[in-house]
Amino acid sequence: MFALYVTSFIIGGGLLLLSLLFGGEAGGVDGLEGAEGATEGGALGRALPLASLFFWTFFLAFFGLTGVLLSTLAREAGTLLTAGLSAGVGLGAGLIASRVLRGLGRAEVGSVVRPEDVVGRLGRVVVPVGRNQPGKVRVELRGRTVDLLAHGDSVVPLSPAHQVFVHDVLADGSVRVVSAEEPRGLQPPLPVS
């Protein structure tokens, strides 16, 4: 049984170490992240975390670690007690890691601003923004409020709470905005009848 604990710890711990060292992009590991997206994306992955590579990696690592520690440090604990505790710790670690990492992956994907998501949206100035003064604007995206670094076209910086229109997304991820408010003192043209 000790050999099973050691083997599980080496495999699970090795996969975790590779994932940490290479950011989930190690050649054969293809990242826990990449495989997770494939298995967790479907209904099976959401309903049954046991189908997740995250689950099995953490299960093996913590099952093996607990088994090795209990076998060497608590020799008076029986084989069944050691196996039960190891399986319980591995199961708990796998379930928690699977849920947490899936949630983090979803938050990370949701935080990416794509041009098609933001161009054409109305927002409000948070930090004054002008032609020579980058600032910040607040825009509502997919039910979330997002603050974005912004560059304006006006010579006079637009003040906080000024309504703006997002015109473009620049290469660095910041946005170019123009005023969405009518110039003060000017009336809209009357319709021709």
C-alpha cells in the first residue's frame, strides 16, 4: 500500500509542479488549464467534478502525501484507517481545487475586454480624460461595471461624470472615447418640415 501512496504522490505532485513551473503550458501536460476547459466546459464536467483533470491531479497529490505521512509518522494507525483518511483528504482536496480553479478560470475569461464588447457603449468619466491626458471611464459590460484606461479626443479634458461614447479599443487594451453629451449652449437643429 505504501508503494501506491508514493506513486500517487509522485504523479500528482509532479503534475502540480509542472503546472506551477510552466504556467500550465508544459509540453505533454498541455496545461491543467487546457484540459480543464475541455472537460469542465460541458454538462458532465459541471455535474460531476470527477471528470475533471484538476480533480484527479489534486486527488493523487494529496492522497499520496497523506498516505506517505500517515504510513511513516503514525505507524500505529491501521492500514484501513490510513487508506480511509488518505482517500478522504484526496477527495476533499480534489473537489475544492476543481471548484476553485474552475471559478478562477471563468473569472479570468470574463475579465478580458474584447473590442466587440466595448465599442459603441456609453460610459462615464471617472478620472478626467483628454487628448494629452489619459484617464479612466466606467462602462457596464455583461452586467458588470468595468473601469478602463481611456484616451480622449478633446483638447479640454472631460470631467468626472461626463457621459462618453467608446469609439475604439487601442492595441494596449485602453479605449478611445468621445463626448456623448451635446455641447453646452447649443440647441439641436430643428427638424425641417
